[in-house]
Amino acid sequence: MERICVYPGSFDPVTVGHMDVIERACALFDRVIVAVIHNPHKTGCFAMEERVDMLQRCCAALPQVSVSSFNGLTMDFARQVGAQAVIRGLRTASDFENELTLAQINRRLAPEIDTVFLMGMPEHCVISSTSVKELARYSDDLFGFVPAEVESEVRARLRRA
């Protein structure tokens, strides 16, 4: 049986931390579906289609990764694609507290789907989409914060913001 996981997130923009989680999920699962969440309560810096496109470019060398987008509950999407697990990246203790609550709710919604936590690498723990946006407003150097495939695009978009 093919082992499938979903890695949901806003990815606005994708960071090297996100890519680290995706690459490590590839070692654990046969298929990794990176799922860009549409949150109607948030206005992102990048449109949904742009985030999907950036992730597709960043994941082009990872054949078992596909990128999709969805509306609604993560667990409904995970069921639709036949996933056995949802991947969540953890950077800090406060991430764990928030993610534990979400994982417990998701377990009640879909007891057949596990949540797998992957700890962020120490060098990536300070990197978030929010910190990238702030850094890009004041600096031209995003090396080591976002994947090379999207660095100039992220810098150009966020420099204007």
C-alpha cells in the first residue's frame, strides 16, 4: 500500500524550513502532497496560484511530491487524497502547544489519519514566512531564508510591500 501524507500550510512565501520538512517527509512517505490552504480570513502577499507555482518549482527535483490547493478542512482534503498522515513542522515549544491542540481536534475528525510532527532543523527554527516578509522589506539578502528558485521573485514582491 502506498504511504501518502499531506503537508498543509499557507506557504506565503515558501521558506527553506518548509522545504526541509518536505524533503524529510519524502524519506518517510511514498507520496507527499503539499497542500496550499485557502484561508478566506487572510489576505496573502502571494495569490494561491502563485504559491502553488512557487512550490512546484521548488519541488521539481522531488518526484514523489505533488502540489495542490484546497478550501475547507485539512482532514477532509487528506481523506480525499487517501492520505494516512498529515505532516506538521515544529520550530519552537509554542508551535508544539498550538499544533498539539490542532492534532487532537484532527484526530477526533479523522481517527484513521495520524499527525506526524517533524522538528525543524536548528538553523531553520528562526525562519517563518512572517520573518521572511519583514526581512525582505528592509534587505535584499534572502539567501538561506527562501529557496533559490523563488528568491528573486519573493524579494521583488515584498520589497514593494
